[in-house]
Amino acid sequence: MADSPSPTPSPSAPNSGQPGKAARGAFRFKPLRRSVNLPIWGDVSLRLGAALALIALVILIHWIDRDGLVDNVDGEVSFLDVVYFTMISITTTGFGDIAPVTDSARFKEAVIVTPIRFMVLFIFVGTTYNFFIKRSWEKWRMARIQEKLSDHVVVLGFGVSGSQSVEELIERGTPAKKIVVVDPSEERLKEAERLGVNVMAADATRDETLKAIRIETAHNVLVSAGRDDTSILIVLTVRHLAPRVPISVVVRADDNELLAQQAGATNVINPVRFTGLLLAGTAKGPHIADYLADLASVTGRVHLVERVVTEAECGSSLAQLSTGGRGLRIYRNGRAIGFWEEECNSLEPGDIVVEIVPSDNAPA
């Protein structure tokens, strides 16, 4: 199942000079945000419904006990007088033209109506706080978070591949607040918000979008725009703004893999090719594909780990790792060295180790 395609990039490159007014309008994006527990319309409906229900209850109490009220104007208490007295009483205005005179009416006013009056007041005060103070504070807080983003994982494109990568990152222990998802589709971003990550509705091919999420301070960038041309353009833009940030990109056409590497991608993943490898593996044995899938997911019994060798491991062989994992290869000065090669008999400072370690799901 392919990712949903992103909009085709416009002919004007994102890094070409200063845009005019029309172009600047296309650069606009919605601010970084996180999910809220209750949508605005739902919050308003609940608060308004609760206030109206309490007011209706007070009107009912006053109407039932209308004989305990006196109208100092015409001496008759009508239903309209009850509604008027209720609203005056709830808002604590108290003109004195209608007042409770019997002990029963005064008792109900003190014991029942007064607490309801405070409840209605708290509802309106709470609404004011939520919509004018709390939301302004949240907007300011997210702006501060956006300014201080650092060492975060940026996911550009939230289709099938992007969504699965975010779920896997969270499973592997990456805090959701350290993940930023950028996608032009509000529908896909709603799914991302449910995971608790930061989201932004924007075009990831634009410099302004990537600068807003502080791409230069990111730990990793994962690109899966759904179309190879869009993904490669995003890689070019990211590499222009963040020369040292690792970039992984998904492409589907074999002849685009080299283009993605030339654009600056650190890792190029071809899901079609990988699927073919899995299919071919099943021809050689029914368990090969199962083991590869086990390695790729944190929910499997084993998983792959890439790390720098520790000082204590230097001088030891790849078969003597302190973690107890099975060393597969090392990367030394950019060169891959297999576990069977002589150089793996003595680890050196700066070596990158790729090993298989048991996961938490492995039986004891």
C-alpha cells in the first residue's frame, strides 16, 4: 500500500532568491501544535449546556415556589417575572423589585440557588480562562518549544511509511514530544496528534517550513512524501539548510536511488526492492522473511543496534562485546568490515558497531 502523495512541487525552487508577495503567501503554514483532549466546539457545548441546565433548574425552583416571591411593582409573579428574577439572581445583580419573602423561599435561595449561582459563575470564569488565558498560554508555550527544539526527530510526510516509522520510534523509546511531523494533510495530522507528537500543517519543500521546526538542530530527518520527485526535493532542501543532519528517504523507483543520494540523503530505502528481497528469501527457507521482520521491529525477539564502541571494548574483538550481543560488522573510517575479517579482532576508538541484541520480548 503506497503512501498518499504530497502535492507536486511548484516549478519555482524553494531556494531560488527572494519570493514575491504571491510566493510568500504560499509559504504560510499553521504553527506547531500538539493534540488537545477535547476539541473547542466540544468544550463550548459542554460548558454552555451545563450553564443552561443549571439556569433552567433555578427557574423551575423559583416557579414551583413562586408563592414565596413578591413583586413590588404589580404584586403578581408571572413566569416572565420568574425568568427575570432568576437571571437577576444568578448574576447577583439584585434590583429588589422581586424578592423572596417566606422562610421557605429564603431557605431554598440560600441552600440551593446560591451554590448553583457560584457554579454558573465558575463555568463562565472557567470558559474565560480556557479560551482567553489557557489557549493564549498554550500558544505561547508551543512557540517557546518551537524555538528550543533540539535533538529531535523530524518526519516529513505522514503516509503509510511515515506513520509506521513514528509508531516504531515511540515503541523504541523516543519520547513523542521529541518527534515533529510535517504534512500538508490535516486528516493525516489528526492521526499523528493522537500519538502525542508535535505536528505542523505545511509544505516540507519550503525553506520557511524547515526553519520553523529548527531542522538544523534535528537528530534525524525521515522523508516519505509519497512521490519520489517530492521526496528528493525535500532532501535537497533539508541538506541545504542542515548540512550535517542524517537524512533517510523512501524512494520507489530504482533509478531515483542515485538521485536521492546525490541530493544528500544519508540512507535511501526502496520498499519495493526490500519486498523483493523478502520474497526471494522465502524461496530459500520459510523462516528467513520472518527473521528479517523480527530484526526490523522493536516488538520482535531480537533487534539491530548501531552504536559507538565503548572505551572498555577497545582492543577486544567484535565477538566480545560488553552488551552480550552478536556483532555483525563495524564501520571504520566509512568502510564496512564484516565479522569474519581480520580487522574485527581488535576494536578501535571511533568504530561504529552493528550488533544483534535480545529485545525485552525475548524469553528468559
